Amino acid sequence: MKTPLFYFVSALCISFLLVSTTAQAQLRPSPPALLNTNGTTDSGWDYNPQVTTDSAGHWVAVWHSTENLGGTAGMDDDIFVSTSTDNGGTWSTQALLNTNGSTDIGNDWDPQVTTDGAGHWVAVWESRENLRLRAGVDWDIFVSTSTNNGGTWSAPALLNTNGTTDTGLDVQPQL
């Protein structure tokens, strides 16, 4: 069983403020703020947040959650995403990164995200989802990509080519 991140009290908090001076630009922490816009009213637990930037102002945050977004996400754990185009100053409304999240039944955990710095992003996570019998019944690593700075994501796919037949547990991916 996963241990909840009580620090986030069922909501992700990320805050940065870029302060410019005549001598140099400095990164200074600002007061914590909710990343997920429904953080004060949602009932799901949020786990394992990961944040990556392309150093050009684009940030992508991913996490897994038990939140069902008012019935639009399934009752299992799913992968959520939020993006920023102003160095983390403001964030988009959270959305399902695993585009099958409203209908899948396998838990999705431990997301990781990275970028090439040119608008292309890759997210990976572990999942018990069987992709409507196209994946095995064990834990596998799934991948999804974005070509527009995290605005939209491809359908989840198996990362390993033997994912439909292997019986080993593939967990805790790293990028």
C-alpha cells in the first residue's frame, strides 16, 4: 500500500517566483499555493508529484491520484497533469494524462516526466491496466508523449514490447 503525502493534504503545492534584479535573476520561493485547482474540494489523495521544466518557461507537473474529478475519471488511481507557461507562476486546470483514465480499471502509479526542450515531452508510469486485453495482467510500464508542451497527450502505450506476454513486475520507471 502506498503512503499518502500528508504534506500536500490531498492537494499538490508548488510555488516559484522569478525575481529579476539589475545585477542578476534570482529564483526565490514564494508562499505555497495549490497546483490542482480543485484541491480545496476534491476527495482524492494525490501522490508522487514530479515537475520538469524546459528552461524556456514551460513546466509540466505529473502525479497519481485517487480523485475521480466529479465522475469524469475512473475509481482507480490515474495519472494527472498540469502545465505552466510562465515559469510556474500559474498552472492549467489538472487533467487526466492517461487519456483512458475515465474508463480504465487498472491503477496507474509513480509517473515521471521529461522533455527535449523543444516542445516534446515524455511521461512514463507503472500500471496494472490491461488496455482492454492488449496488455498482460501484471504491472507494466506505460508511456505517453506530448508535442505541444504538455497541452495534449498521446494514448497510453506499453513501453516494453513484451508487455503483452511477460509475467514479471515492471515498476518504478525513471527518466
